[in-house]
Amino acid sequence: MTINLIRKSILILGLLAITQVAAAAKQPNILLIVADDQGYVDFGFRGLRDDIKTPVLDRIASEGTTLTNAYATSAICSPSRMGLTSGLHQARFGAFHYGGGRGMNEVEVTKTLPARLQQAGYRTAHIGKHHFVGNRGSKPSQHDFPLGLGYDRFFGSIGGRIHYLYHSESKRAEHSQRMAMETMWDNDRALKDWEGFTTDDWTNEAIDFIAEPSDKPFFVQMAYNAVHNFAWQLPPEELEKRGLPVLEDLKHPEGLSKAEATKIYNEWYDGVHRHTLPEGRGWYLAQLELMDAAIGRILDHLKRTSMEDNTIVIYTVDNGGCTSDWAENGPLEGSKYHLFEGGTRTMTLVRYPNHVSAGKTNNDLIFSHLDIAPTVLEWCGIPYENDAFDGVTQVDALSGKRTKSNSDRILHWDLGFQWSVRSGNWKLMVTEDEAKAANLAKKEALYVAQGVHLYNLVEDPGETKNVAAHYPEIVQQLRRLHDGWRTEVDSTN
């Protein structure tokens, strides 16, 4: 009996060892959270605003690395979402601003980050806001509908501005179309009667997907519409609890021409789309706090189910904070919609236990949303072609293995009417269509730069001193960089 007991003990120990090796070799899960228009300093742990309460984001930061020099690929949401999802600059698809461009073709949709993960055996889901340029992929029959981009599961909306509460056909008929009561999709099925608070309901869908029994790892792209404008669209109990006033949506004007209806909408929009609106910051903060709590529910589920340590969590924002809608970008000049740093720089958090330095703030690494795809794939052990992405893997930088600076990195942005390039410390921003810039400034209640601007971002991160006149040779050098880049990306467009 003693010999049998010893044999059994050896067998059990051997099985445990095999299990531990297998567990160590397991591919990680990925939770990629994309917020909408959040301000650069609107994080509690940054300590730059005393009205911010984000305990869950603070927790992610304390358990991971904060990247303060991270950039979206655009200052507006739909092009940037194409860049993030594909790992290629959206200019390759002709996506510079809202609308226009060719979108992704039938081959390109098979090479996105979710498609590569799906092909490698991952369960993949896109929950929330999709919003590719020009509502590309707005029908299930189109190859760039979310299910064609590599997602097994899609629950959310195709559009850009999404009503936080209402989505049914009856509500759309009752209100102005401008209120963006977008249809919710459950995979390829349009939900005609669905209503609900997007932040909570989308979170529930994400948790349900993660909780499905499976031996496959998961990838969830959790794309909230918080804290996009129209932040007053809060559940009534939240407004009451916080002492916030109700702001009625614009109702559908009856018997008016399109021009008359547009005039009424523009006048209404001018009244509510203002940084100085007294109640605005309160609505914005409520949406931010509710999103923070919702993310906490996902993280709590990962912890309860022992998935926390084997899950990569990346939190970022689709573009810079929108200051007309009460976001704060602190020391950065500018806002969503244009190419000052406040329009493109996005506070980004990365947590991956035992792989990413915990509690670290990295102010040196120049990180792009284009880096997310190659970085995630390397962590997952999934090979990709050398020219697959415009970004580069940052695994060694995030783990602390690489300490050498990438301060000489070159990044490009192009909105069509305005473009910019960063090369090392220098950033050149050029407005090509000044009439469009002026119209944008008026519509969105922003200062939008005209002409040629050159800044040394190390000496002047707030872009307060335009030194273009003092360094004409650097202006020309950066112009040549931009021209060469445009020639290259246009050749693939």
C-alpha cells in the first residue's frame, strides 16, 4: 500500500507540474477598453483635477503602466477607430475625416487585430460603438460590418453619436434624427425595440461573453460611448441622486423643410455645446463615474473567475478630450477635432500582471494606437508579417526590458483640411483649408489654428510658442517627411 501511495503521489505531482506548465503557456485574454472623448487629465490618479472620481481607472494604473505620451491616429473618432482596429494608418483607406474614403477591402478585413486573433483560435467580440468612416460596414451584407472584421460577436451600434438611453424605432420617430437614436445590433439582427443605458447594458453584454464556457482565450473590444457629447442623457435616478437638471432632447420639428429643421437644430446645438454651460461638467463627470464603475464590474468578474492574472487590460481613448463638451486636457493646447496635442494625445493604461511594470508612469515612451495590434499579438505568441502594421511592438518597453528612448520616432496625422507630423522633439502642424478650419471653430466653439505652426514639444509641451518663423529649415524638413508619407499611403489607397 505504501508503494502504491508513493506511486499515486508521484503521479499527482507530475500532473500538477504538467498543469502548471500548461497554464504558464496559456495565451492571455485581452480586454481592450476604448472610451470616447475623455479629457487628458480627467483621471483621478493624475491628481490634476479635484472633481474627478475614477477609482477603477486608478486601480488599473496602480497595477499597470500609465503612458502619458500616447497618441490616437486622429483627432476625430471614426478615422482613429479604423487605425486602432487595423494597426494601419487609416489614410491607407482614404479615411481622413468623417465620410469619404474607400474603407477596407475584402482582403484587408482579414488582417485586422480581431481577425488575426480569431484566426489564431480566440473568441472575439466587439461590444459598443463601432463607427468606421462614413458608416462603413453599416449593413450585415457588407464585408466590413463588424462580424466581417474578425468579431464572432457584435452587440452595439454602427454610428458615431449614440443616444445613451433611447434606440427604438418609436423613439426615433418621436425625436429629431439629430439626437442619434442609433439602432442597436445583436450580431446581424437590428433590435427595433431595444432601449437601455448604453454604459450598463453594453457592460452586461461584455461580461456575458467573457463568462461563456470555453477553453479558448477571449478578445473583447469594449467601446463605450461615454463621455461623448449629449452627456445629459443619464438615467433619471442618476440625475436625481446627483442633483443635476434634466435637459430635454430636441423633438422632431413637424411640417418644416430640411433647411428650417437644420436651422432649429443648429441654434439648439449652439446653446448646449458650450464649455461654459454651468451644468455641463456635472453631466460629463456623471457619465465618467458610471463608466468607471461599469469597468469595475468587468474587472471584478475577471478576478472572481481567476482570469485576472492572465488578462491583458488596455484602456485608452479614441481621440483627445472634447473641451466644448466639458472634458479637460489640462496642460495641453486644443481639443478633439483638430491637431494640437489636446486633440490627439490620449492617456493610456496597460495592465498585464508579471509582464508590465506595475504602478509606473512612463513619460518617455512615444506610443501610438498603431502599436496596440503588434504588441498584443507578440504577447499572444501570434506571428505576423514584417510589414503588417504601421505600428511597432512595445512589449520590451512595457516590460522594462528596453530602456532606450524612442524619442526620435516619427508620427503622422492628417484630417484633410489640416495635417501634422511629429519627428523627435519637433512637431509641425499645417492648416491647408483655412475656410474649413474657420467653420469648424465656429460650429464646435473651439480655437482652431490657421497657417503653419512649429513647436518643440519637449521645451513647450503646451504648444504656446509657434517658432515656425525661427526654424524654416526644420519646417521644410518636416514638410518633406509629410509629403513622402502621403505619397506612400496614397499609393495603397
